[in-house]
Amino acid sequence: MLNFTFYNPTKIIFGKERIRDIAGEIPKGSKILVTYGGGSIKRNGVFDEVKTALQDYELMEFGGIEPNPTYETLMQCVDIVRKNKIDFLLAVGGGSVIDGTKFIAAAAMYEGEPWEIVKTFGKKVKSSIPFGTVLTLPASGSEMNNGAVITHRALNAKLPFVHPSLFPRFSVLDPTKTYTLPPGQIGNGVVDTFVHVVEQYLTYPVNGKLQDRFAEGLLLTLIEDGPKALAEPKNYDVRANLMWCATLGLNGLISAGVPQDWATHMIGHELTALRGLDHAKTLAVVLPAMLKIRSQDKKEKLLQYAERVWGITTGDDNSRIDAAIGKTRHFFESMQVATRLCDYNISADIIPAVVEQLKAHGMIKLGEKRDVTPELVEAIMKECL
Ligand code: NZQ
Ligand code: ZN
């Protein structure tokens, strides 16, 4: 096992009707700005529940944070926060709203040009406005981590950043609030969570027995309950399991002490920046190709994955690995998330653009061994067509 430091201060408030408990988590007299997306919370009653819970507070709201939140939209909110001396933010929505709110929380306190926060991977952040979240889409894990991914439309860039001050103070996870999710977003959520786990598990062995079994437990639960969420959208326990999977999938627990990959995610972000493809759809396309091209580097973990997650124990090493990659692709498609670029009307001409963008963003040594070069990315992308 590798050395590690594990720190996560976020309080998780889980279950039915827990939105009402947020008042107890926010300092009395706070001036709160509620941030949200395109209006799903206005349509499904979540906004009204939040307003009722915070009736003793001075409240303002900022809506319109788009999927893959943009610097351009978020800077409008930074102005409002500064002008109105907002001292607490409440993000109500999915990963885009929460990530966007993390950027607002840091940018509002930043004296320089806020895009520098993202460009320097959060290194220039000194402090941020405290915030909490009410999660409505289980996928990103943003509700219990200190990272965010922000898009700069004018620069055609989508980049991640992290900072210790950007852990939510609390996050409300009420599975009933996910009942209004369309099937496409249910599928996205399961696939994103699945790939988060794989990025922290399908690397090389360091005898992290617990981390491996945690990861396998998360993957087995997604495989079992993912399809059920499409078939029975109002099955509370199924939605509860998926929600807790998504949070535990990227809160730092399963990556403590083991190697991490993230090459699939970095390529995915470029595909979204270039073509606006949903985050999870980019991952469903890139991961099977990534595993195929790098199967020798990941051999031991792929064989363990084949056996423990998919019950594949017969055939030679390569056929077991191919079978496990096939099962993974089939699982994504069973969640109604297609796995080839052609399914999204994207052709081979995207490949040089992705490679150029990665180079421009300094992402030329990706993966757990920092050996995923632009040349290898080209080979991987050719497998995605
Ligand atoms: O904007 P509204 O109207 O709320 O609609 C949203 C949006 O259109 C809708 N939605 C959310 N909850 C709903 C709902 N519709 C009905 N009922 C509900 N309960 O779903 C759409 C997608 O929402 P979004 O927040 O974009 O999805 P997701 O949670 O998948 O977040 C994606 C973003 O997270 C980033 C991605 O890059 C992407 O920008 N990620 C953040 C990470 C992190 N912070 O650690 C890691 C991830 O790998 C990922 O990169
Ligand atoms: Zn992701």
C-alpha cells in the first residue's frame, strides 16, 4: 500500500425529507445565495422545500448554471456574490451546479483573474466562501469532494481544479429527489460512477486489499441496481444505493493508498469541450478502448476484475480480459449509454483535435504510470470510432 493522507470534512445528511435539516447547518444571520441549473428544481418542488427550510434566512437565488458549467455564466454570479456580500452558498442540483458553485466560492474571494484558479489547478486559491449542497443527480461525487471541472467557452477548454477549502460543509442526499431524472441522466450517473471507480482500481496491484474490495463492492452494486433504476425509477432502495455509490465513488476513500489513472477522464473532457458530449457518454466511448489498448499494463488488475466483478474464470488470460472489457461495454449499453463515437455522429477527424487540445493543456503524460502520451491517445481514439 502507498502512503496516504485522507481528509474529508463534509457532513452527509442522507434520506427522505432531510432537506428540512439544512437550517441547522448554516450559521444564523447568514446571507445565502441558492445556485441552481436550468430549472429542474423549480419543476420538481425541491426549490420550494429549500425555501421553506431556510425561511428564517435572507435568501437570493442564481439560476442558469448549464451542464458543464461555463466560466462565462459563473462570472455573472461572482459579481452578484461580491455586490451583495453573500456569505454562504447553497448549490441545489447535480455535479454541474455543485462544481460551478465551488468556482464561484473561490472566485468571489480571488483578487486576480479568476480563470487563473482553474489554469493553475487551484494552486492560487487562498480561501473560499463556505457552501453546502442539495444533490439531485448522483454521478460526479462533487457533493463530497473538493474538486470541480469548469469549461471556458471562448478558450474551448474544460479543465479540473481542486482546493482543500472546497469541500462542501454539508450535503443533503435524498434519493426521492432523483425520481424526476430522465432515463438518459440515470444512465449517465451510473456510467460516470462506474468509471470513477475503475480510474482508482484498474491500475496495478499494491496489495490494497480493502480499497480493491470497496471498489469491487461499488461496481457490483452498480451492475445490480443500475438497470433496476431504469426499470423501477421509484424504487427507493435502488435509488438510495446508487446515490451512496456515486458519493463513495469519488470522495477519496477508495483512492487512499493506491495508484490512480484518470486518462479516460482527461480525454473525455476534451471531447466534451470540442463537441458538447455529456461527460458520461465520453467515458463510455473511451474506457473500453483504453482498457483494450493498455490491457498488458493493467493485466493483473484486469484479471482480478474479470473474476471478482464479472465471474469470468475460464479461458486464457487474453480471452478473459477481452470478455471483461466486452461485459463492461455491454453494461454501459444496457444503461442506454452508447459506446462508439459513430453513435454520436463523431468521426475520425476529431482525433487530431483531441490530441492537440491535450498537448495545449499540458496533458502529455497521463495514467497511473504517466505513460499515456499523445501518440498512445491517438491509438486509443482510433479504437473509439
Ligand atoms: O440544470 P437542471 O435543470 O437542474 O437539469 C439538470 C441537467 O440538465 C438535470 N437534472 C439534475 N437533477 C435532476 C435533473 N433533472 C430532473 N430531475 C433531477 N433530480 O440533469 C442534467 C445534467 O445535470 P449535471 O449537473 O450536468 O449532471 P452531472 O451530475 O452528471 O454533472 C456533470 C458535471 O460534473 C463534472 C462533469 O465534468 C460535468 O461538468 N464532474 C465533476 C466531478 C467532480 N467534481 O469531482 C468529477 C466528474 O468526473 C465530472 O467530471
Ligand atoms: Zn466523471
